[in-house]
Amino acid sequence: MQTVSKSQLKSQLLEYLRKVEKDKKPLIVTHAGKPVVKITPFDQDSKAVLKSLRGSVLRYDDPNEPVGLEDWKALK
């Protein structure tokens, strides 16, 4: 994974964005030598998006019933 400082990124932003887009690899932006931002290429794979949601949707047999105490934690 390539890293670049904030000051270097500022002066060559378009070049770095094109590189991330072309290589499909993330870019780590650093400040004082520590990573602060990760720039990643956009992923249009809808399956990956849906996979991250798997198990997060709750199903209720009767939507008019009160929500249980344990379910409130999942809804926050």
C-alpha cells in the first residue's frame, strides 16, 4: 500500500487520485508520519455491499408488537 504525506498529496492530488483509480489500490495519507486517511477506489460490486449488511436486518412477524429490550441495542 502506497503512502503519501498531506503536503505532498496537496500539491499532486489529481495525480494520486488517477493512480488509485488506475491501480485499484488504496492510498494512505499521513500527517507527521502517522496514517490519518485512507483513499480507496470505488467498488461497484453490489454483492460486497450486500454482504456487509448480512445479518444486520431484523425481521418481525408482527410489526405492531413492541420491540424487545435486546432488539433496542441492534436498532441504535
